[in-house]
Amino acid sequence: MTIVALIILAVLIPPVIFDLVRRPTIRRLGLRNVSRRRGEAALVVAGSLLATALVTAAFVVGDSFGGSIRSLAETRWGPTDMIVDVDSTDQAAVAAEAISDLESADIDGVMPVSFVAVAIGAGEAGTDSRVVEPTVRLLEFDTAVGSTFGGDPSATGLADAPVEMGSDEIVLNDVVASDLGVVVGDSVEIFIGDGTIVLEVVAVLEKTGLAGIGEAIVAPGSLTGSTFAQSALSDDAVSSGVFVSNTGDVYSGADLSETVDEQIASALAGVMIDDPEISWVKSWLIEDAEFEAEDTTSLFGTISGFSVAAGVLLVINLFVMLAAERTVELGTMRAVGIRRGAIMRAFALEGAVYGAIAAVLGALVGVGVGAGVTAYASAVLPTDDVGIRLFVEPSSLVAGAAIGFAISQLTVVLTSFRTSKLNIIRALKDMPAQSHRERSWKSLVGGAVGVAAGVVLYVMAGTTPIIAMVAPVLALVSAIPLLGRLVPTRMAIIALCGAALFWTAAVFGLLPDVMDDPDISLFLAQGILLVGLAVTMVAVLERFWSRLARLGGGANVSARLGLAHPLDRPVRSALLIAMYALVIFTVTFMGVMNAVFSASTPELANQAAGSWAALVDTNNTSPFTTEELAARDDVAHAAAIRTRGVEVVEITEGLDEETFFTRAQFVDDQFLAVSPPPLTLRGDEFADDAAAWEAVVESSSVDGTKWVVMQDWSGEIPGDVITLRTPDGDDVDVTVAGVMANGWLVGSGMYLGEPLAPTLLNSVDAVWRHFLVPADGMDASALAASLNADGVERGADAAAVLDLAISETSEQEAFISMLQGYLGLGLLIGIAGLGVVLVRAVRERRRQLGMLRAVGIRSETVRGSFIVEAAFIGFQGVVLGIGLGVLSSWQTLTRSAAFEEGLTFALPYRWLAMLAVIALVASLLASLVPAIRAGRVPPASALRMTS
Amino acid sequence: MSSDEINGTAPQANALVSARGVEKTYRTGDLVVPALRGVDLDISGGEFVVVMGPSGNGKSTLLNCLSGLDEIDGGTVLIDGNDIHEMSDRARTTHRAKRMGFVFQSFNLIPVLSAVENAELPMLAAGAKPKESRDRAMDLLSRVGLADRSGHRPAELSGGEQQRVAIARALVTDPAVVWADEPTGNLDSATAASVLELFHEVNRAGQTMVVVTHDREIGASADRLIEVRDGLIAADTRPSSVTAEASTEGPVR
Ligand SMILES: Nc1ncnc2c1ncn2[C@@H]1O[C@H](COP(=O)(O)OP(=O)(O)OP(=O)(O)O)[C@@H](O)[C@H]1O
Ligand SMILES: [Mg+2]
């Protein structure tokens, strides 16, 4: 995009500079027009800068998202670049030693660490001061080693940590300390199994670096050694690993990840640890940041594409008006022998001055808009640790300005090309340009080529979504001159544009396979096509409208004048209507999407968990048991869900073997006590969903087919076979019995039968997740609340599935509403555009207005005519925008594979009515200033004006 | 009664238009242009008054001020006995719609309306019914010889035809006075002659006309010829009248 803009500028700007420096005549013509009417020039600049501002804002928002996550990457992991997962504390020590022994120049820190999630309590039991934090990340490592870990001691977050810690001491970070309400010297209780261990807080550290990863830190040997050994902490509850710091700063260190990975693997192979799991924690987070930044920029860029398209139409309109206003002048210039090229170049020069000023101002305004969006985002987006802050890369300013400048300059050059082709005689008499029907062979050939191109494109590349959408439209529209030979052109346009409109609106449903994973830019293309086609059809119906207008508004002078102007200039009006409709289209689309998401919330919950209404997680140090839960009065059913990672073997195209871990849920027949999640696809051998689920829970490791249920996004279908690898290195084939839609809400991945767990997992220790159905008359949210209260010391974290779905959709809604707010700016473009165009119309029609006042037309009648004109444009824009927005959102949300199945379509009627009213009122407001100005035109002096 | 009763400065209550001491000064920045410097003038019903004089001497200004298109800086203008400059803008506008017609040098038709729509505009503005306005406008278009062009837009008409539409528009409300500022300035002599003939025809039917022009021929054909020089009325004669002795020599004031 930026590159294209720079190329356009590289082609268009040098000639302008040449003229500016070396061609005084052209310079004079161009620059005088700028300075002649400063007010008008300011309007043109104001109109053009809006597009630049939106583009720049999109970049700035991307910068902010990326920058915020990147800054998180810089602090969250502190010096830690990689984490090597090992099986036990002993193995961690061995591995750490082996890595240290490498004495690699790429590694500047190695430290064995153990980890466990525990509940920590403080304050006296039974009093108000009692606080329990259910899940705290507790790390065990040597603070003396930790504080020198990596090259930069301040980055470790351990500068103020005690060098030596006793086994009855603990260090907390400031966040946990303040949650617990403790200071140095207080004691805290750690809950393990049935017992508690009391430790003294010896330091409170700022949450950064290692003190960020570890919310609490204890001395080596504490978890595995004497203190906790007496308690019921099983070995499996503790994870062990080695933290590795790469040489260099945040980025150069992360860049070494691949090299260091190889070194670590070879070192560990030497101590018989094969195939270790090495996480490139920092480098992954940085990658995420970059991805997120790009993603956000492209999302906002595409969404703002609608507003930018509206902005382009505005710029075209402004320059067409500018040229129209000067028809007589231009005609005179041509008559006295100034060449067409010179007129074009003067125009281009003038446009470049406006464009350059607008680009600079627009980029600045864009930063302001971006800052606003960022502030709003940080307020509405639930981003755990990431606080979204404003970041502005200088390159974004340059890119925004360049794109805005390129758009306006391209518009100017194309417009000037058209206007310079004027007929001198007609121009001198200030007559409208003749609309000559192009019935020549040229239009026929052009049409035929267009049809052929459309067909060829579709045949050759019809599987590319954008081509599949656009090629048939190209063919249909190109066929207009051909069909126009047989039937009246008007009819040809209506028929073919209508067909193209239908295609564009329905394409997601008509070609579900092609449109299965659409890019967001596809929606942009769809919106622009729909609006363009619809506006063309409306413009063609102009004669029909005029007749209607004459019937309705014949007696009313305001209505007659107000309608006569837009109807007389169908192209200009169409541009304005399209501008308005585009913006309203997008806002409508987003609004409907929002409504659909919130209407679909209950279905989302059902898809994720079937009739299971709540779930509860506990620490693996002291989990709830199924019996204990089932015995509760407020629980009707409980099912244990063993969630762990399983290793999947994949044969790549090069016949290489690749393995990765995927999340798995092991379930037994408890899970079938109520309806499990519905399946969207199911193998033919199963009569119903229940049968398929039964086959899953009964799959034994001994014989028969081992059935699993997969998630929709995995792309697997019933009958597919997946190979899993056991910890012993054996392979087990499982077969897909069915596919469910939306498990990600409560843990995605594969559903397997509990009988397979011992084969596929290292150990089958306690299960720490349960699905629940509340007892009759009990509300799932209330059940979750009481479980959280009862299980706080065991790290209970319960929630109603519906509440999870609601918070999930509200997150989406917050994001969409943020986009909507951003689009509101597009509406501003529409209003500003309409206002600017009407203000210019007042000037263009000044003489006429003077005459109207002279023959006795009152100023309120004149004012009324401008309001009618704006309302006429606004009304059509609103009707087309909302109509097409609803049509297209209905099509894409319910008929396409792009969105999850089972979305409940809902129209936000009140919201849409509000949008319509606001947009209409806005168009009236836009006409206020021009209307007042028009009403004030003094007849005598206006009539003196020579055209 | 006749205009030879003009004497002194008392406004004539029975004159259609009666101006006393009308002053108009244009100010643009430091530049002060006294365009009218105290004009007295009475126009009776049915007169065909031609205003002539060198360029830049205040003819158009006089016409604008007498008709109430422009504000004045001093004096009074009575039309039908009412002081138009005392009226609110709204009342004056309505008064214009009902009682005055205008014809301009550059036709000034609304380009997006057809001939008949242009012609009926003042009637609609004055509050007449659409049907009545349309019939009346069609009548007038046929009177100016354009019955068959009523549906055409201004751009589709010749200059002379456009001016005739403008005349139809000026006459449509059956006004007390028709003000015309160089109505033939943009027309060739043959077309100009036909427009002039049209003026005389409506004047013969009783219509009061005030025409500003540079055209000697129009001047010669007038009932009454007023010469404006330097913001004052320099001569007021009756070239085609048998009662030529009634003319006054020299400035009135
Ligand atoms: N709006 C204005 N601002 C300043 N001066 C003005 C304005 N309108 C007219 N004048 C000046 O007032 C004087 C009278 O102008 P007016 O148009 O009445 O002359 P005129 O006799 O109609 O001339 P012409 O025969 O050329 O039309 C002129 O000197 C003119 O320059
Ligand atoms: Mg004049």
C-alpha cells in the first residue's frame, strides 16, 4: 500500500515540481487559484485531509498495539529467553549443569527452576482481614543466582531480593502482596493438600523480570525438600525447567533463540535427555507482538478503507466542482490558445498544493485520532497484562501522509484530464457538458473485452475469493453496452447491475467452499461493489425520481429547487450518495454483527459444553474430587475432565515426521449424564450424537477403533485418522467420530475416552477440572460463586459456562464497538463532505440565488431548498447504506462458512433506527451552514456578479 | 394626472413609484463611491420610462434602489404609497413577488428548471396554486411566442428566447412595475428589436415599465427618457410624447 503510494507520487509529483520551478505561466495559473479564494481552498484541504487522517490513524493504532505488546515482551520475561522443560527437579539440575558446561558465548545465564500453582492465605482465619488468593505462581530458585541471571541485573527484578533465603521464608511481588494485604515481616500460609505451611515474607519486589514470572519465590529445595515433603504435594504437581538467558539485549538475545536451541539440545543429548521441550518464550512473544501489530493495522486499515473510499469520493467531488465552477474561465483559456496540457498541469499543481498541505495536517490529525482509539481500546479491551499505550512510529506518519497524498493527487490528475477535455463553446456559454451516448464501436469492443476478461479470470482463478467475487461483476457490468444495443440502455443497466448486485450480495452463500476463509479485505470489496452498483442503479432511475419529485414537490418551491439540482447532476449526486452510503453500510454491518454475536451467546455456551452449565478448576496440589462435588446439595451432576497435552505425529509433505502437543480432554461416562456438546459433523456409523460420544468414552486402549471428537477449526472430518505418540514412544491411531463447533470457550482440542489416558499420559494423577450441572432450582452462576467461596484455599476457579460466553462475546462486542467508534469518523467524512459540497454549491449558484430573491422568493424558501437537497442525498445514502448493510451482513453471517455455524441472526432494530435518524439529522446539520449562507445572499450584489 | 405636476420635494401620493432624496454610497475598504446623490423621481402607472446615461453613473444602482433589491443610505422610496425601505426583508420580498417583475441583461434563469417552471416561479413564491400558476405561465409563454418551447431548459434556448422566458417570468404575477436592466444588452439588434416590441406591447396593455439601456433606439421610443449622470438625474424628457413641453431641463434638485 505504502509502496504503491510512493510509486504514484514518484510518477505524479516530479512534473509538478518541474512546472513549479521552470514554468512560470503554469505556476501562476495554479498558485493564483489557490490564493484567490482562501476560504474555498481551506474547504478543499479540510475535505482531503480526512482520508489521510484515517489512514494514519490505522497505522498509529497498529503501532500502539504492537508497541504495547512488544514492551510487555521486553519486561515480562526479564532476562529469560528460553525455558527448557524437564521431568523432575533432579533432571533440571543435571540439565542446567550440562548447559553451563557448554560455556557458550551465546548464553549468559542458566538457572534451574521449579514451579507450582498454589493458594496463599494471609490474615487471621475467621476475621475480616482473612484473604486467600486461589492461584499464585510459586517459583523455586536460588535468588543469588537469579539476581545475576543474564547480563543486566536490573532486568531480573531481583535487585532487592535477599541473597540467601531460609526454607521458611518467601518473597512476593508487589501485586500479590497488596492483594493479600501483607508487608515484609508478615506471615502467609500456603495450602497444600489438606495441610498448610506458614512462611515469612522477607521481601516484596516490583512485578518485573523473574519477580513477574514468579508471583512468589521460595528457596531451592523448599518445594521438593523438607518443608513441603511432609505435605501431600505429589511430584507430578511440580513442573521443573531450566531458564536460559541469551547474550545481548531483548531483541538480539531473542534472535539467538535458534542457535541456542541447537546448543541446548546437543548438551542435553550428552546427559541422556532426548528431545527436550524448549520454549522460545521471549522470541515467541515478540513474534506475537509483531503479528498483533500487523493484524491490528490491517484490520483498522481495511475498516477505514470504507471511510477512505468515502474520502476519495469526496476529493473527486470537490475537484469536479472546482473545475465546474471555472468552466467559463477554462473555456476562455482554451479559446485564447492555452493548450489542454497546460490547463491540466496548472490544475495538477493546484491540487498538489492542497494535497501536500492536507497530507501534513492529515497525518497530525491521524495521530490524534489514533491516540483516541488507543485510549478507548485500553479502556474497553480486557487485556490481562497488556496495557495498551500510544506508540507512534515515524514511518507510520510518512506512510499515512504518502497514501493520503497519492490518493488526492491521483484524483486531481484524473479529474483534470476529464475537465480539460471541455467543449470550448459550451464552456464559454456555461452550458452543461453534453452527455453523448457512447454507442461507438469503442464501447462495444471495450464491453466485449471486459466480458471476456471477466469470464477468463473466473475460469482461471475462480478459486481465489476476491476473483470469484469481482470477475462475474466485471463481466456483467461490461456487458451493459452490448445489451444496450438490444434494449434501452437504462434497462440494460438496471438488469445487469441488478444481477451483479445479487451476485455480490449472495456470493458467500453461493460459493461456500471458495469463500470459506475470507480475508477481511473481501468484505471491503463486497461493500464497495454493493454500494457502487446500487448507486448506479438509483442514478439511472433519475427520470423516475424527477417525476416522483414533481408529483410530490410541485407546489413547494423549496422542494422543487432542492430536488432539481441533485437530479440534474446524477453523477455528482451519485458520488455523494455513494460516499454517504459506504460509511453507513459499514456501521450497519458492524452493528448487525454485534447484535448477532450477543444473540448467539446462549448457543455459544451450548456448543461448547452442551447441557453442562458450569465448570470448576482447582489447583493440582489439592483438587476437588468428583465424589466430593457430586455429594454437594447444590450439584446435580459432576463429570471429571482430565485436560492435558498429548503429542500428535504429523507426516509432512517431505515425508518428514513432525510432532506437536495439542490439548486433550479425557472424559468418561459421567460426561454423558447430561447432553454433551452437539456435533456439527458425525460419522455415518453413529445414529445420533449420543452414540458417537458413547463410542468416545468407551474407546479402550486394548482393542477396537479408538474414537475421538475434534474441534471444527482443526479441519478434521469424521473418519480421519490421527496418530498420537505415547510417552514411551509408541504410536496410537485414533479415528474422528465427530466434530464439535466451539469448544474453545472451555478448552479446545481433542476429546478422548478416559480409558486411553494411562497409555497417552505420563501419569494419571488427580483431575483438576470438572463440568457441573447445578441442582434443580439452582443457578449456575450462584453455584460457581459458592464453589469459589468453599474452595478458595484449594485454588477453586469456577464459572458458569454462559457467563464465560457472555464475557467472551462482550469482549468481541467491545472490539466491534471500538471499530464502530472509529467508523463514526467516517460518518464525519460524510457529513463534512456533504457540508463542503453544499457550501461550494452556494457559491456556484450565487447569481441564481440573487435572482430568486429578486423575483420574490423568501430567504427561508431558499434555505429550505438546501435542506431538501441535503435530505435527498442523505435519505438515499441512509436507505442504501442500511439496506445493503443488513443484506450483506445477513448473507455473510448466516450463509457463509466464514463465521461459526449456529449464529443466531438478529437485527438491532432500535439501534438501526437510531443510526438512520442520526445519519439523516447529520445530513441536515451538514446543510445548515450552507443553507443559512444561501438565505443571506443579497440580491443586488449577487446579480452584479459576472459569471 | 400627469408628471408635469412634479414640483418641489413633496412625495406624490398618487404616483406608483415616488422617490425622494435617495442616496446610495458603496464602501469597499477605504474606497467610497457615492453612486446616488439624492435622487427625486416619480413614476406614474402605465408609463414607459427609459433610463440612460454613461456607464458607471448609477443607472443600475438607481433601479436596484427603487425596486428595493438593494438598501439605500438616505431618502425614501414609496411604492403604492408604502415606504419599501421601511418594510422588513420578508415583507419586501413578498412585495417583490406580488408587485414587481424583473428582467436582467444576462437572463438569469434557473438552469435546472424548464422554461415554464422558470416562468411560474414568482407566482408560486407569491403563494398561488400550482395549477393556476402553470396556466398563467403557459399563457405568458404563448404571448412571448414560446408556447412550444415550454418544456425546454434554458441551455436549450437561444439568448433571445431565454430573455423572452425572463419577460414571461417578470409578467406572470401581473406586477405593478417591470424593472429591466439592459434587457437587450446580450442580444443582436434584430432580436433586441423584437424584445423591445414585446415591451411596447405589454406597455400598451397598461403595464408600467422602467428600462435601463444604452440602446438609443429604445430611448427614442420611450414615453419618458431619464438621463442619469454622476448619481443624479440630469434630464427628464418625453421624446415621443406630443406634450414634449412638459419636460424639465437640468437636475431636478
Ligand atoms: N458593489 C459595489 N461596490 C462598490 N462600488 C460599486 C458597487 N456596485 C457599483 N459600484 C459603483 O457604483 C457606481 C455606479 O454603478 P452602476 O452599476 O449603478 O452604474 P451603471 O450606470 O449601471 O453602469 P453600466 O452602464 O456600466 O451598467 C460605479 O462607479 C460602480 O463602480
Ligand atoms: Mg448597469
